[in-house]
Amino acid sequence: MVLSHLEVENFKSYGGFQRIGPFKNFTSIIGPNGSGKSNLMDAMSFVLGVNSRDLRSSQLRDLVHRPPGDTDHLNLSCRVTVVYVGKPAKLSSGGDDDSEESEAEDANRKETRFSRSVNGKSGSSSYSVNGRTMPWAEYESALASIGVLVKARNFLVFQGDVETIARKTPKELVNMFEHISASADLRKDYDEANKAREEAEGETVHAFHKQRGYKAERKELRGQVEEAARFDAALVSRAAEKREFFMWQLYHVGEDISGRETAADDLEKEREGTEAEERKAESVLKEAKKGMNRRRRDVAAKEKKRVQLAGSVDALHPDSIQASETLKSLKKQLSGDEKAFAKQKAAASKHGDALEKIVEEMAELTSREKLLLRQYEEETAAAGGAVLTEEQEAKYAEVREAAAVASAPVRQRLDKVLRTLENARARAREKGREHGEIDRVVAEAKKGAEEWRERRGTLTAAAEKAEAELVEKRVELAELQERRKGASERREAIDQELQKLIMSLREHKDEGRRRRDDERLLSAIGALQRHFPGVQGRLVDLCRPTQRRYSLAVTVAGGKHMDAIVVDTKATGFECIKYLKEQRIGTATFIPLDSIKVPEQFSPERTRTIEADGRYRLCADVIECEDSVRRAVLYAVGNTVVCQDLDAARELCFGDGQGGNRRPKIKAVTVTGGVISKAGTMTGGLTQEDSRRAGRWGDIDVEKLRARKEELETERQQLEVTLGAASRGGAAGA
């Protein structure tokens, strides 16, 4: 069938209904920029089933034509119809008449109309052939019936397709040709037949090995039968010899037993006596040691207490000496004052006696004077108040003067006695004051002595308390020393482990090993994981070899897939690619777990055949990972076999070189990085990139070593703090 014309309605820049055609065997579309050439190609691609993302739009409703000023664009829709005719058009030789005749012939041919429309409101797409609406699968089959393969895209050549095809690998080109030729439809039958062939070959090889094993077993069994007969005869002879030998041994053993039993009884009695004495001596020694240790501790404690009390007494001795000397001086002064006071008291008593005599004499004289005055007054009164004559006055004066003269010595002696008495009383008052002062000093001295005694008792109690605290501090010091000893031992162990970790880190070349591109890719993966929950991470970070010696083999077997990012669905992969493109981070390969095709695994018989030889292991079996990413690992390594060396790989892939022992196609890798592909090509040697990739699992070990190193350093710092506190506590206890 041949393309006749194209009908476009409200598609992109084509408003309304437009009929474009007819198309000839060779038709060229020309026009200025913006005239709709690319949109015409997009319309052709759209009706033939190309996705919207390949039509320079993010969603289907963006394909609907929107007139200027129209706000109700959700109610619009677009439709594109491509019309095919039953016979191909003839090449025109030129001239208008020929064109009119060819158009008439096309009109008379049967037309097939393929249509695709988009609802602007829901954004959904519908398909129809000759007006009958049908699902996409049926529509795709109808296109395939006229030779249009949507998946192979054999109907249009887009921009960059030539360059893309030129860059395809041979395997990708084969897949493209298979899709174009429709031979890909037979892939399932081919895979089933190939799987049956491989199983048959595996069963044949297994049967061959079993037959060869049976032959070896028969030969071995025959030799074993002969060896068993000889062994049975030797057993009979050996039994007779052993019986005679055992009888001889039993006789001598019996003799030895009787003699040794007697000696054993004697030794047992001696041992029991010795053990009893030893237990007794040990108990005595133990008690003596306990008593000695107890007395030693008591002596040490009492000696220390004596030294402390002697120090306290020495500290108090100067003050007590001074106080005792002061007390002696005060007592001596007090005794002297008491003697002086007694003398003064005796003198005062003598003066009192003299004073009493003088007072008596004065009283007598006074009474006599009063008597005389009274007689004088009486005589005067008797005389009738007469006035004395001069002679009487003179005589009276003489008598008075004689009385004064006669009483003068007495008055003088009285004055002297009074003055002496006053002086004695003054001295007595002074001595009384001095005696009171001495009593006060003595009371203060007694009070000071009492205070010193109280202080001595306080110091004694403080010394006893200090002794008890010293014992406690010694116990704490012993505990601190024990803790310090344990901390020191732990610190030494940590130092040794740190030395080992540092050596391991040096061996792994930990310093500056990561490349800038890897760090950039890791940061990009971290950003993707934050934005899209379905991102699992790089495959190399999600799996690791079961043993370190398989690292290089797993790296070579996985190839570029080891750097791919594992995602849960294809939609997540598309979103990640869009994000990388928008952020200009770079490019990455994604493995969607829901759509990857895992290669068919070997049959159990073939697996047993391969693993029967210790030189071979399936690559998938030497990789450990989570079950959720197992499909990605199987997709990356497939049925690759890990071999011990290149000779084993060559034997597995090519057999023994004989035509009858030709092996099936197997991809094999060696633990040193050699590869034998299914096509038979051999690759050897080791590149820096392979070494770097193989060392990435070592990077994970290095991260663990670094984390362990930081943990040990933190613990060591805490131990340093503990040891410092123990040192300060020990110094304080000392």
C-alpha cells in the first residue's frame, strides 16, 4: 500500500481541517521557518503511533491547536488521518496530463484510513481504522500488516536517526533488523528451542560424566573387593596374634596390679596423713598470715595516728608552755599580794585599836568639855546672867588655853592616826582592786586552759576522723588504681587496634583515592534519592562479592552495568533522566526492575555439571545482595561463569579441542580479569579503570575501617579523661 494523503484537524499549528497531499513516490516539502514543515512530520509520526515525548511535547493535550484568544481550550480536540491506497503510484514522466491520469487512478483504488485523535479535556488518545475505533494493540497490528512497525520505527527517518544507527553496537543492529524483518516475533520460540537444546546438551554431558564415573567406580570397586579379601585374611591372623599377646599382657598386668595395689595402699595412707598435716599447717599459716596482716595494719594505723597526734601536740606545746608560765607568774604575784594584804590588814587592825583608844579619849574629853560648858552655863545662870569681870575673863582664857595646850598632843596624835588610817584604807582599796584583777586574770587563765583542753579534744576527734577518712581514701585510691590499670590496658589494646587500622588504611591507599567524577555522581544519586523514593542506588553499591578474590571477576562480568542506577519502575527512570537534564548534572544509565528482561538461567542439571568442578562458579552465586535487587544483578551478569584461571575458562568454553566434545556458548571470566565471550573472543590484561572499579568494594571496607577508627579514637579520649581524673584522685589521696 502507498501513502495517498494526510488529513489534519486542529493539530499544532494547523487550525481547522487541512488536507495535505497527494504524496507521490518522491515528495519534497519546502517552506520558510515556522510554516509547519516539522509539524507535518509530527502529524505523520503522531498518527503512526509515536509517543508524545518524541513530538516535542510533554503531554498529548499540548498537541491540540489553540487559537489566539481562546480560553476554553480544554473542550478542543485534534485528529490526524493518514490515507493509504491499494496499489503503489506510478512514477510520473512529467506533464499535467499524466498527473491528472494518476490522480484519477488513485481515486478509483480502495482506501485504508488510519486515524488518531486526542481529547483536549481528558488528554487521552483514541485510534480507529476506516472509522472503527479499536485499542492500541489492534491498531499496532493493523499498521504492522501494511509494513509499518512502530517499535522498529521503519517508516520515518527522524533527525539524528542516521547517527544513532551508526553508533549502534552489532547486537543492537541485529535487534533492530530483527524488529524490521519481524523475526523478533519468533524470539520466544527460538529461546525455548535454544533452552531445550542447552538442557539436552547439559543432560548429555551429565550422562557422559555419570557413565565415566560409573566405569571408574567399577574399577575402584574391583580393587576394593580384592583389597577386602586380603584385609580379611590379615584380620584373622592379626586376631590370633593379638589374642596370644593379650593373654601374655593380662598375666603380667595381673602381677603388676597386685604389687601396685599394695604400694598404692601404702602411698594412699601416707598421702592422707600428709594431706592432713598440710591442711593443718595451711590453716595455721593462713591464720598467722591473717593475724600478721591485721597487726601490721593496726601498727601502721596506730603509728600514723601517733605521728599525727604528736604533730598536733607539738603544734599546741608552745602555747601551753606560755600559758603555764603566765599562770605560774600570776599565782606567784597573787601569793605576794595576799601576804602584803595580810600585813596591811594586821596594820589596819592595830591602827583600829589605837584609833578606838583615841576615839575613847576624845569622847571622854568631849564629855568633860560638855560638862564644863554645862557647869559654866549653870554657874552663869545662877549668877543671874552677870557679866564676867576682866579677871574672870583672863582666868577663863588661861584655863581655856591650858586646856588647849593640854589637849594639843592628843589632837596631833589623833590627826596622825586619822591620816594613817586613811592611807591604810587607800592602800587596802588598791590591794583589793589588784586582788580582783589577779582573780580576773586567774579566771581567764583557767578559761584559756579549759579552751585548750576542749581544742585538744576537738583535735583528737578530728585526728580520728581524718584517720577514718584516710582509710576510706586508701580504699578509693585502690579502686581508682584498679580502674586506672584497666583503663591503661584498654588504652594499650585500642592503640594496637588503631595501629592495625592505620596500616590497613595505608594498604588501601585511603588518602585521596576517590575521583572527582565519582563524588559528583554520588552527589547526583543522593539528590535523586531525595526527590524520587524509587531510586535504589548504584548497582555497585547495592551488591558485593562474597569473597574479595572475586572482586575483579564480578567487575569485569558486570561491565558498564555496575555503574548503572537501579530504580523500581521505568517511569521513575524517565523522571530521573528528566531531572538530570533539567539540572545539567550529567548522564547516567538506569536499570528499571519492573521492565528489564533477565536472561534465562541454566537448568539445574547444567548448573550441577558446572559446579561439580571446583574451578567454576556461577557469577551470580558469588555476589551477595538484597532480594529486591537480585533481578538487576542477574540482568548485569547473566549466566557468566567465574573460572579459576584462563586454562579452566578455555576448557569450559572450547572443550578439549575434539569435535565430539564441543561445549555450548558460555561467557567466562577469570578471577584475574580475563574474558572469553560467547562469540569466542578472548580478552586479557588489566586496565586502570578495571582496577579502580574492582577497588570500589574495598572503598566500602575502608569506610568501615575509618568509622571504626573514629569510634576507637573517641573511646581513647574518654579513657584519657578517666585516667586524668584517676591521677588527680590518687594525688589527692596521697
